[in-house]
Amino acid sequence: MELLDFFKGKKVFITGNTGFKGSWLTAVLLEAGAEVGGYALAPATDPSLYALCGLESKICAATGDIRDLELLQKAFDGFYPEIVIHMAAQPLVIDSYKEPAYTFDVNVMGTVNILECVRHSGSTRAFLNVTTDKVYRNNEWHWGYRENDELCGRDPYSNSKSCSELVTYSYRESFFGKEGQAAVATARAGNVIGGGDFSENRILPDCVRAAMENKKITIRNKHAIRPWQHVLEPLCGYLMILKKLYEEGGKYAGAYNIGPKDEDCVPVGRLADLFCKYWPGTSWEHVPQENAVHEASFLKLDNSKTKNMIGYSPRWDIGEAVKKTVEWSRAFADGKDVYKAMRSQISEYFKSE
């Protein structure tokens, strides 16, 4: 696990550590032997992966709103981080239609606030802003978007993340890049799946809830194609980028796509089929929503830059990603030790590097 060895003893600060991806990232860094600090709201779901795994007791955690610069600065300065990963966000497209102003406030000004902390930091060497594949103007192309394609998300969530990219670009060009300053990058990842996601209106969590309640799974848009990947895939990519930023600085500053192979960009209906294959006794039906909000029907990423510059390539295909999600979810449903299940999957994934 050469990549994880690099993070042993490093001080890594995560915003949004109580979320789904933040919890998995925290667990990965703990396995690596890193000293982890976090700043986030209380978990947004009940149950939550963060609470189920007892992660709060394992790190230096502070509870607060990313929009509160004074409180964020206090937590940041008190931890004195070498590496910073910004994941705090309002992450749901449907919720962004309900609360657009809140979404922009969190996703844009939250980015400004953490960059202000990094700008005044005397310790930070590498900063990564985690955004989304949805930052691009989606033309429904049948080829992947590249990092130099136009940024212009349509819905409030996607657009706020486009803005977050632009904020990061401005700070990088205005305040970073010289020797001794933090190296800054952004990462645009595809749709993640994995055990412990309890969010509403996400396909795999909806499947798990239906399976646990012995109900038929309902799918609202079976034809929508997304760049699905297990949560450990982008997390590995983030860590690879951060290692390069830390060791070689501004040479690796910029934006990076992290998505699956083309053959793993499949329709929602195919994802549901795989879920039912690995969780016997389940089935699904297509129930389109009337007056549904706009969601892209086709989206793919081009990983060429990340592969060539960072050396990243996906390890688990879509079948394995769904299988691992079901394995963790069935352990949860059966009342087993889910942190043990999580650590086992982390070990298996990183042993394959």
C-alpha cells in the first residue's frame, strides 16, 4: 500500500468529514496512519456512516458550518494541517432546487472560506477542492468531457460547483503558485456508490432501503447514464493528486477528472439489475416522475489527463462496485460490525495497487 504509506504521520484536514465520502476518506486516512482533523456539520442522515463507525472519537473533529469563517479558522489553525481536502457541500441536485440560495452560499462561500484559511496558513502544502462531474455544460455528448471544456452547470447544485471551480482557479492564480505556498487543485469525480450512503433520492441507497423493507425498488429514470464508481475510486485519485501536490508543488496544480472506464458508464436500469443480482429476492420497476426537475440524461468523463499526469486508473468495474456496496449494506442489515466491513474493503482495494 505504497500510496497510503505516504500519508503516515501527515496532518490531514477534511471539511465535510461527517458525510458519506468524508467518512470513507477519514477511514482510509486512519488506515494509512495519518493524523486526521475535521470540520463539518453533524451528520445529515440518521443513521449515518460517520456515527456507525465511531469516527468522531478517532479524529480531531470540530462541529461547525463552513459558512462561519471565524469558527472554521479557529478549527483550522488549531489543527495546523499540512494537507487540506475540501468536501463540505450541499451535495444533492433535488435539494438545490428547493433551497438554491442556501446551496450557492454553502458551495461557493464555503470554498472561499476554506481557501482564506489556506491562504493565511503557515503549514499547508497541498489543497484539493472536491467538486463534481456536473460542473461542465452538459451537451449530452457521447464522449467524455475534458478538463478544458466549458464550465456551466445547469441546476443550482451543478452551477454552484462550477462557481466553486472558478473561485479555486482565481485563488490559485492570485495567491498561490510561488515557492513555499500551497499547491492547489480541484477534482471532478463521477457518481459514487458504496456502503453507508443513507441519502434520499440516490439510486443505490433507495435500492437498499427497499430491499431491507421487502419492497419493490422504484426507478424514476431508467435510461439516465452516469459515470458510476465505487467511493474508494475517487478517494484513491484524490490521495494520488495530493501526494503529487505535496511532493512537487505547482507542477501538478489544476483540475482533474476522476471517472470510471467507458464501459462502466451504464444506465440506471442496468445498475438496478446488478443490485438485484447481488441481493437475491429483490426486483425493480420503472415509475417516471411527473413534473420532475431537470437532470442530465447522459454524462461521461475523459480521464486521460489524470491517467497520464497522476497515474490514476480505475480498479473495480461497475459489477464489483455494486457487489461491494451490497456486501456492506447486508452487513448493516444483519447488525454486523460495519466498520470492520469498511476496513476490509479498504484493505482489499489498496492491496491491488
